[in-house]
Amino acid sequence: MPFKNKCIKTIPIRMAAPDYLNPNLPTDLKHVQIPIVEATPDTLDGYGYLVDDPEKTKIEIVRWPAQGWRPVDTDSGDEGGTTEGTFIAEWKGDILYGRNSAVGGHYILGYGAEPTKATENHPNKPQSLFLWHANYHPDGGQMFFPLDNAPFVVPLALPGDDVKPEDFVCFWFKGNQGLYIHPNIWHEGVFALQGQQHFLDRQGAVHARVSVDFAREFNCLLNINISDLLSH
């Protein structure tokens, strides 16, 4: 019987968007400790750079990818521009919330205790930060600039969809400079060490997001020991 060519349709995998305010994480998750380094021009090389003046920081916008062999016209595909607003990171007890007015986002960024035991009804300073999720933006870069002149941390990993928990590094900032990250860099916002902090956020207006869920993909949480940083 002669072979007949058949058109096989490839169906892309579609992941459900994370429920950022109700992550409903599994129990008994492992903890993967990630290193903390001071943010300097050298340590941030490849991830991005320090920002002294947010008004002089240009946001990289990535041209819309071609779907076939015909290229996207060079005068199109990167005209979405940027959006900006205030990013607020706020600890309420054991839970670190984030709110990004630039894109209308509201998230649980992380926890100061096991997620199943985390509560909001105490004033204690967090000693650890457990991170359950990260993402990157393929459409553009992103800038965070502190408005409160207080230290903060940002976990980052270099590009690649095969990212692993061990690929992340937590960068510590003194609070007098901001951070610019390149497109495709894994991150999850900016993290206050205690209380509430405000940041100017500027990013690509398309706001495409690619996620990794550490809890469900790797059965773990990233663990950042922030207790030593509180004394700086």
C-alpha cells in the first residue's frame, strides 16, 4: 500500500495561569538554599545592571517573533512601548505580597514560614524567604528603582526554559540604586526584607510572561536566608 502523507497538527502545550493569591501549594516541599551575593556591576553581568538614574534607563523591547521563514518588517513588531507604575512589596506576618500597578498585578511573592503554616497576624520580622514561583518576560526588559532607600533582594536566573532551582542567585541591594534586567531573565519582582517598600517599575507594555512553578515542577521551594541581611 503506497505511503500517504498526512498533515499532523502539533498542538502547543498551554499552561494555566498561576493563581498568585491562592497558590494552593503542595505540602512537604523540599527547601533549596540559594546563594546571596551583593549586587555589583560584575555580579550582575549577564543579568542586567545597576540603575542610578531611572530617567536615563532605556527599556529593551524585543521584536515580535516571525511565525515562518518570512521576517517581521523591521519597522514593526516592537511598537508596543512601555508601561510604568509603582511596585509595592509588603510583608504581612509570614506572607510577602506584591502589587504592581504598571500591569494591574497582585501576588503572593513568597513566605517567611512553611506556606501551610504561614499567617498574617503577627509583627515578627521574617528570617527566611521561601519562593514558590518565578517568571520571565520575552517581550522586553524591566527596571525596578527603590523609592524608600531601603535594602532589598531580587532572585535571578539566566535565560533558558530548562531552568532549575539551583540556577538562581539572590542579589542583595543596598537601596540607593535600582536594577535593570534584560529580557528573558528569570525573576519574581523585588522583595522587601521587612515591612513595606515602594519601587518605580517600568517594563514592556505587552507583558508576556513565562512561568516556572518550583513547588509543582520540582517539589521544592527556593529558600533565601535573609536574617543576616537585616543587620546591614
